[in-house]
Amino acid sequence: MKVNRSKIQATGLLLGTFVAGTVVGGAATAFAEWDFDSETDKRPGYIELLQGELNLTANQRALSEEFLSRYNDASHAIWNDIAPRYEEVRSNVRAEIMGVLDDDQQTVYSGMIARSDSLRAERRREAHGQK
């Protein structure tokens, strides 16, 4: 059996692009799920993380809460500025991945996207105290 080197390289490139897109998309999605655009204050969870990892004193904890509170509005403003750009990048990555998939894979990938979007929406509803 004769192996066509260019086909192997092309397949490797497509696979590498798919993996890279998945990694970048996953990382970007994880960042976006921090939900800077919500009015929900993420400080208690982060403070608890700091407390658990650093064993903060009462004074350190109070100061850390103050620092986070002081920068909360700035964090929201930054996310509100970049959220549309992030959504555009995520949409482009999804479209490019979709473009290299066959029909069956596109169906599965569409389901993956729908589940991911649904889970993200559910987490936002929960963060806002909605059902």
C-alpha cells in the first residue's frame, strides 16, 4: 500500500487545527463563563478560594474583599468592552471548525455547541437567582 505523504500532512494539519480550535475555544469559553457582564458579585467565591489556598488572616481577608470591590466596576467595564469581540471570535472558531467537518460530524458538533450554550445560560440564570 502506497502512502500519500501530502494526504497525511493535510489530515494532520486539519486535526491539529481542530485540536487547537477546541483548546482555544474551551479556554475562551471558560474565561467568558466568569460572567463579568452580570450584576452578580463573584467576590465571595474568589475570597473563599483565596482563604482556602492562602489561609488569610481576618485583616488580609477584609483588605482583599475591599480591593476586589474597588476594582469590580472596572472589571465589568472591561468585560462589557470585550464581550462582543469575544463572541465574534468564538463564532468564527465554531464556523471554521464546522467547515472542516463532514455532515455527520456537523450534526454532532451542532449538538455540542447547543449543550455548551445551554449550560452557560443555565449557570447565568443560577448566578442571577433565576430558575
